[in-house]
Amino acid sequence: MTDAILVLNGGSSSLKFAVFEGRDQLPVLLRGNVSSLGQQPRLRVEAAASASKIDRSLGEARIDMDKAFAAVASVLADNDLLRRIDRVGHRIVHGGRDFTEATRLDERTLKALRLLEPMAPIHQRINLELVALATKLLPQALQIGCFDTAFHSARPELAKIYGLPRAMSEAGIVSYGFHGLSYSHIAAKLHDRYGTRAGGRTIVAHLGSGASLCAMDAGRSIATTMGFSTLDGLLMSTRCGALDPGVILHLLQERRLSGDELVTILYEQSGLLGVSGISGDMRTLIGSDDLAAAQAVDLFVYRIGREIGSLAAAMGGLDTLVFTAGIGENAPLVRERISAAAAWLGVGLDEERNRGGEEVVSAANSSVDVLVIPADEERAVATDMFIFRSAAPATAREGPR
């Protein structure tokens, strides 16, 4: 029987995976992750068919994505799932302008996606490496790409273009937006809760090691804080967020930094890590007595508060605020402080609900619903793939020609 969907979600330091049955409601057969690839990697797995869980070390040394994938392949084999998988879904960070829906990953499509690597240097190469590994392991399976940029592709044109010469915009130097699969999942959850209104004018805060906000109206992306690359917008774990372009010119012209040096600074040495000089992990910073750690947390909250105001202005108000991803789901103090910064919009938090980790954490007198909804990009990918299979074959879904 070949009726299972494997979803692979590779990041800079982790590999998340899930296997779903390919039928309505997409029941989960198994899910897990390989975390902390850079140091003391760990494999965690939870299978739906049994109460047993895996939580074990993969050694002390750094491992590459191919070794992380090998650990996942072993888990799939042990659970007798390899023969059942007929589709593999991949979270691909950058789809550019051409890939706006689930797409078959053949060699022509992969060639086009490789050209986008400079716009997502940390993630795109990893995503495409996983396609190659999955193709080798499961040659019988259809490889499907689902794109983080796709959810934002229907935004108004004014939300996409920069104040650059028109020829540059036409050449693709525009805002794409990211974390779209996470936002797609949240939009579906809001639709389940509110119906077609989907929470009305909503801001979703995807706060993890990568962080962004998305303004959604009735479940559709209107504006988002990430733009041409995953560097833009909010302060992140090790990424700088929005930066005066003059700073880049200064670093190039006066400091004489190379392109590779800039990439390292902006993607790996900035953000919470750079400001604090201690760590890019929010838990570490909240637990520290160091003044620089406190300032990093303050800046994180301040920048989010400013962007919430900007996105609310783009929609003409705010009805719902949603927190998701690692920090958004697990840091009550951060939720409390961000909600306080947005109090002028009618956001009111119930302290007891917030500390208790409930889904609805808004106060009774809040004019804005405040929710905490776990991220599930893997389910969003599986949903896109299920729709892909159900739809009539269309050459447009095979990629641009």
C-alpha cells in the first residue's frame, strides 16, 4: 500500500519531519525532528500508532544534513513506512515569482530554484539538498515543493515593490515575504474558529529563531515584515532584521568587508546574539542578569511593537493577534510585553491564561482576540500536497517554462 505523505522541513540547524496518511483530515502516522545539528544533535520522534517515543542523542559532534536525514530514514524503515510513501513534500523557503503553488520538483524546476539560493543563502541550499537525498532514498515517490513565499504572492502590488528603478522591480528585486507555510496553517486554524471571516484583520507573530509578522485580512496576506530576503523586518536570533541600506554601503566602502563577510555578520552574528553578546536563544537571555541580555530582549519587543503598529495601519485596525512558533508559543513574558506594547490597539491580555499556555489568552475586556496557536508547517505542506494530488493534472504546476 502506497498512500503516505512524507514531509521534510529542513532549517539551518534542524530537520523536522512528519508522515501523514494521504486521506481526508491527513491523520499523522509519525512526526519528529533532529535538532541542534551544530552541537549535541538529538533525535526526537513520536509515533501515532504507539505510546513509545524516541528521544536520544546523536553524539556530541556537529552533524551535516545528510547524517540527520539518515537518522530520519532509519526511523521510517523501523516503522515500516518506506514502502508506503508515494509523495515527499518539501518546504522550500524561496519560490521567487514563478512558484506560487505546490510544484513537482523535476530537474528543470530544481535548476530554477537553485538560481534563488543567493536570496536565501542559509535555507535554499539545505532545502534542495534534502530533495536530492529523498529522491535517492525513495526513487518511486513524487517529490513536491511547497513554498514559503507562495502565501504572500497575492499581496497588493504596493506591498511588494521598493522605491528602486522600475527595471529592478521588473527583474525581481521586490518583497516576497516568508514563513508563508506557517501563516497558511494559522489561516486554516482561524477559518476553523471564525468561519470565512478567519479572524478579520489579523496580525500573526511567527516568533522563532527566524521571526516575522504577517497582516492578514480574512486569512489572506496583506503585508509582512520580511521582504526580498529573510534578513528583513524583526530582530531575530542571529539575523539583524531591518537595517538602513547606508549601513551596508558603509561596511562595503569604509570597512572594506567582502560579500561573504557581510553574509556571516548579517545572518549569523547579529540579532539577539549580536546585541547581547551572549546568546541568540531567548530562554537564555530571559534567564540572564546581564544588562546586554535585557537590552536584546527589549529591542526584540520594541521592534515587534513598532511593526504591529505599521501592519495595523495597513489594514485600518486590528481584530485578532496570534502568537506562534518557538518564542511565540513558549515565552509568556514576551507575549505579555508585546501585548502591552499593542494595548493602544485594544489588546488586553489575561495574565493567568497567558501563564497557563491556553489557546485564548486575551482578557475579557480586550477588543482584540489574542490567541496562541502552535506552528505546524509540516501539516501545511501535506495539505498543499493533498490538494495537488486531488486537482486535475496541470502543466502550470510542473514549473515555469
